[in-house]
Amino acid sequence: MARNTSLGSWLVRLTAMAILAVSVSAAADEAVGAGGANVPDKAWSGGWKSGVEEGLPKDEVSGETMVIAAYGVLWLVLILFVLRAQSQVASLRRESAELKALLESRLPPDGSGTKPGPA
């Protein structure tokens, strides 16, 4: 039974690799085009207006602004997490002090360890 499972997993892997190879081949053919269209040698030609044409939408927010915003959100989440943890610790300390006071009020003052009588 284990041999069939192993064979099945290998078949799935081979099928996935074949699909990946066909997809890459199709993408490469599409990039070149049927008639051998112009394919740039490199991704960026060095011009500062590369890829920006009149009337086409362009990025309004720079990458630097997005990184700063992401760090700001992370700091906000971290600060809120620390403040929430601090309030929970304060609440636990308060409850612990209440329980200690309640326990001390129920124990006999001499510390003999006997149970207190009904109040």
C-alpha cells in the first residue's frame, strides 16, 4: 500500500513539473510574439520617464512612502499590544491583591491552620 502512495506522489510531482514547464514555455512564446516582436534587452533602459506615457495612470505613492506607512502601522500595533498587555497585568495584580486580602480575612489570626467557624 505504501508503494502505491509513493508512486502517486511522484506522479503528482511529475505532472506539476510538466504543467510548470508548459506554462513557462507558453509565457516565453507570448513575450517574443508570433512575428518576433521587439523584446527589450533589459528591464530598465535608464530613462527616468521609462514606462510613463501621457494619459496613462501612474503610481501616485512612492515605494518609500509605502515602507514608512508600513513601519508606522507595525509600530502602532506593537504599542497597542504592549499597552494591552500592561493593562492585563495590572488587572491580574489587582485581582491577586483582592484574593490575598480575602484569604487573609478567612484565615485565623494565630495561624494554627484550623478551619474558621461559620461566620
